[in-house]
Amino acid sequence: MSRDINNKFWDEELETLPREELEKRQLADLQEIVKFAYENSPYYKRSFDEAGVKPEDIKTLKDIQKFPFINKKTQRDTQGVGSFLGELAAVSEEDVVFISTSSGSTGVPTMSPFTKKDFDEFQDTESRWFWQIGMRPNDRYVHALNFSLYVGGPDVIGAQNLGALCIWGGTLPSERLLFVLKTYQPTVIWTSPSYAWQLGEKALKSGIDPKKDLNIKKIIVAGELGGSIDATRKAIEDIWGAEVYDFYGLSDIFGACAAMCEAKDGLHIAENHILVETIDIHTGEILEPGQVGELVFTTLRKHARPLIRFRTGDIGRIDNTKCSCGRTHGRIHILGRKDDMFIVSAVNVFPSDIEAVIREQDGITGEYLIRIFERDFTNKYAVEIEKNADNPKSDDEVAAEVTAALKARIGVKPARVVVNPDGGLDTRSEHKSRRVIDERTLDYSI
Ligand SMILES: [Zn+2]
């Protein structure tokens, strides 16, 4: 590969396209994919006919608003119907080279098929993100993500195509992973934010100082929100002496659809692949760019199973202004999952807001557990934390501090803050932590 390693862009022309040019390309691809979906997918044929819309109705990007939404349920209801790939698919099985499936953490797992071209473009996008955070062919990279069924598994191919030396780590037990980091001295690793933090702590406890004994310069995190929470990112950076970059993926699209650049102000989304809309979570009304709502994605180039107006369930906003890094593709800011958001005294609360407060407080470990419950038919929340062993303050003092900080940031204070000793919370699971326990019995889904 003859790419200039000093060029900051993987694909300079694409990444710096003037907005009008980018939107012109989006429109051409949108017209093509909507027509392709209508002509080849039984579901879209039926759904567009029922809605009284035709592919020819797309004359501008805004015309997508005339088309019906789909969501996770649409995928579940149509998969396996009519054929192995289901009614949303627009190609036959012979054209498919890869499938990933969602974790099924919120129901039946859904399958995402890729044609050869879909897959190659997916990996080229992943190479672009790796290059964007500064990975170069002379880097050694550990891909410490699950390889089983998960769409993030194959992302390692994007790093290999870039020319980096890749170590297919997967979800190794932490002792073994630390051995790999110490022995092979890799420079870049990708894992979840909670695991990056815990692995750093584990290293320190076993006598390895990540800053001195290891060579990790960059950490990619995804799968949880931590990487977009400044305090969490800084806590991980402090342990490792490395830069942390947040990536955002969807099992239905790519392992990473969006990634931070050096500005760390939101995540650039691959707008050549994804048309982003933001809608009101309650009414479905279309919001202006910059307003917070549910993100709706239309895949512009995936032919195996096009997603037209897919409601992601993620709450956030898009910023289409040019970034200081020079890239013109918009940046998304994710606040959380719609399913994780809860309402207390008419205030929308995201677990990520609570995490940000906990990670900024001195004298506590940063581990936490959130409980959501009802009292008198009203939502309440409680937070459990851990006090550092060397913190001289009483538990009551610590609880009062945390309560005040939560009230200041979120607007509603917790019903209680429970203070545990260091190590007292059972939240240090490998690779992905469960930190929110919903004890409500009523259905609050929105
Ligand atoms: Zn940027």
C-alpha cells in the first residue's frame, strides 16, 4: 500500500467533501437503494405500497421523510419469513458472504447479512476510523472484542487492511490479555470502556504499571457510553497514559458506524453510508439537526438488507458543522439508549449523566450501581458507590457530597446514596458491566 503515513486522512477526498457534494452523493445513493429495496425486498414493496410512496418520490434528501419507519421489531417480525434471510433482505442467500447477529440482550437476536461488496465497504470504513485515530502500518494492534457472532469481531480486518500487525485477542481472560500486552508490547487496543478501566486497575494490582511496563498509546472503546463521558475517558487515560477514542457501532449496520477524531468532540459518522435523521421520541416528529432526539438511520449502500428509516433506539444529536480536524462528515453525540432513559419528576435521566458525576468525584472509586424503583407510583432512583480506603470522610459525608453533585447536574436528587467500601460492589465483570437495575413493576416503556 502506497498511502502516505503522514496524511491524516485515509480517503482525503471523501472525508473532506464539501457538504453540498456529500449530500449530492447521498441523494444519488438514496435514490438507488430505495429503488433497489422496493424492487427486491418483499417487506419494502408492501410497506411502501401501503404508505402510498414510490422510489421516484425521492427528489431531495428530505423526501425520505415521506417513507415509513422500521425498528428492531420489524426486523424480528420479518426474519426467517419467506426465506432464510427474511422479508427485509433484498438479495438471495447466494449473494451473502457474512452474517452477524445482535446480542439479543433486548429480545430475540436479529441477523444482519452482508454481500461481498457490503462487507468490503464495511471494512474500508473501519480502516478509515483506525487511520483517523492515528493507527498506522507500524502499529501493533490487539482486537479485544468478542468474535462470536458479533459485528465488531471482523473490524480487525479493517486494521489488517490498513497494514497494522493485528493480534486477534477476542475476550481473553484478563491475566492472559495482560500477558499479551506485556509480552508483545502492542500500541493500540480496542475493548469496552468499563473493561479498559478495570484491566488498568487489575494491571496495577498485579504489579504492572500500564504507563511504564506496557506500550499502549491508544485505546478504542465502544459498546457502552463511557468513551463519550469526559470524566470516564480521562480516568482511563490517566491509568494507561494513553489516548482514548470512542467508537459507535450498530449490529444492524457496521461494527463502528462512527468514530472520534483527535478533536474528541462527538463522533464522525460515515455519511457516505448512513443518512441521519433525528426525531422526537414520543411523536416521531422530525427535528432539526442539532436537536436532541432518537437517531434514525438509512443505510445508503448496503444491499443485502437495506435499512430505510431504521429507528436506532439511541438518543442523541447530530452536528453537521465542519470539525476542527478538517473532516466534513457530521458528528453524532450519543446521550444513551431510549430504553435506559428514565423519568424522575418530569426530568429525563440517563445513566450516563449519573456516571459522569460519579467519575468526577474525589475520594470514591468510580464504581457505581443505579437502582430505579417506584414509590407511590412515582419513579425514584438510588445510587450505590464505593468509598476509597484512604478517604477520611464518614459515609454520611460522602453520601451527602454525591447527593448534592447529582442534584446539581441532573436536577433531581437520588432517593438515597449507599456508600460501600472499596471492592464492595459486584460490578467489575469482564468486558461488559451491568450497572443499572430496574426494580419497577409497571411498564414505563416509551
Ligand atoms: Zn473531527
